[in-house]
Amino acid sequence: MSQKSVEFFVRCVPPKTTFQQKKVFCDKRTGRVMFVKKKGLAEAEQDFMSLLISHVPVEPFKAAVRLSVIFVYPFRKTDSQKTRNRLLVPMTVKPDFDNLSKTLCDTMTKLQFWTDDSLVADGRVRKFWGERSGIHIRVEEIAGADAFTGIDGETLELLGVSGLLGGLT
């Protein structure tokens, strides 16, 4: 039987290199497009591996999961004390959250958090500047009405499923 959830916080400075930093070139002889990992991407993947390996579940998830990730990068030297007093400040510079999630999910798949990252049916990635840098990760299995957690009633109505929820367990 698989675990229902895994949650942990890794204190670190999260890697900033992402999947987008692959080198792309075209082989002139064959016409094939080739992707090569740049050194920084391979290092970022290795960083993620070493940060996450001690948190791999005993059994990989085999059903739909919800993934919640919060990246907290250390405040910059230029951030004022007023900014630092806010504890967490939304990060609006690179790396992009979707590129961060790609690199992280690929690494979590290699480590066997789940059998395939296509099982991530619900995901949320947030990134902040903060005093306590690190990565918070929560993976939880979802089934039935749990799949709708966090979706407001109006949206469920627009999706045409609000009347059906009473029958799900």
C-alpha cells in the first residue's frame, strides 16, 4: 500500500538553474534536433538529488497526487529592513516557477517519489524571498472529492461538476 502523503522542508539555497538552460542544436548531417544539458543544469539536478534523497517515500506514489512546492530564496543584500520584516516577499524575477517545477519534478521522478510525473494532477509552485531559505514540498495522494479541494464552488459550477460532488467519497 502506498503512502498517502509526504511533507518536508529542506533548509538550503534552492538551485536557480532550470530545464530551460539546455543547449539546443541541429545535427547538420541528420537534421535531428539535439538537446544537451549544460553543466549548470546537471549540477542543479545533482543538488536537487542530494537535497531530496533522504525524503523519498518507501514506496513510490502510484495514483494521482497533488504537489505543493514553496521555494524560498535568501533576501538579497540590497533588500531593505522594511522588506525583510515582511518575512516572505513574492519573488518576481527568474527563475520562472514553471521551469523550476520541471527540473524538480524530473528529479523527483528519478528518485522514485512516484512512478511517473504524469501522476501530478494538481500542482502549485510558489517562490519567495525570505529569511529562512529552503524548499518546502508536500506530495499527497488525491482521490474522489479530494481532487476538488481548493476549487471554489463557482468554478466547480462552471466546470459542470458541482452537483456531482455529493456522490464522491
